[in-house]
Amino acid sequence: MNVDGQKIQNFKTVVIYSTLGLGTATGLFFLARHFYKKTRANVSQKHSLEVGDPATFAKQLKMAFDNDNYAGWGTNEKMVIRVFNDLPSKSMYTKVQKEYANLYGRSLNADLEDEVEQ
């Protein structure tokens, strides 16, 4: 093999190994991110059993969105209002938004808009 052919072969080898390395690193990143999110959700889930914890309020709101009224559709708006009345402060609402995202991977404000549209 001549010098140019050897350079091309070396370049191909570098490209192949670089691509494999990048693919592996990307896969490991997404795997680590998955486990990190799952761990955060598990911690939030454990705290959701404590009275007055932001995760508890987040879980109550999700239940109000999902546990429909007696007819089987819609949102339990009375429960949503009750949960908001039980929130002691605006800073607690910010914490509830964070816990909602940890538990369900969704924005509380976006879900709230979807659920209480008129």
C-alpha cells in the first residue's frame, strides 16, 4: 500500500472510532439522564406522602386533573381550587411546579391551562 493509501486508511479508522466513541458517549449521557430523572421522581414520590410537602400538592393536582367528575370526563375543578387555596405562599407554588415536573415530566402551568380551559 502506498503512502496516500495508508493515510486514507488511517483517516477512515480515526473517523470510525470517533463515530463509535461519540455514539457511546451519547448513549451513556442519555442513560445517565434517564436514571437521574427516575431517581428525582422516586425522591419526590416518597415526599408526596408528607402533609404540606410540595410533592403532595403536585400529586393532588395531578389527581384532580386525572380523577374526573361523576360523568367520567373533565377535571375536578373544585379539588384544583382547594389545592390552590391550601398553598401557603407563592414560593410554595414554585416548589410545587418543580416537584410536578420531577414526578410527571411535564409543566404544571401547561397542564393547568389544558385542564381548565373554557
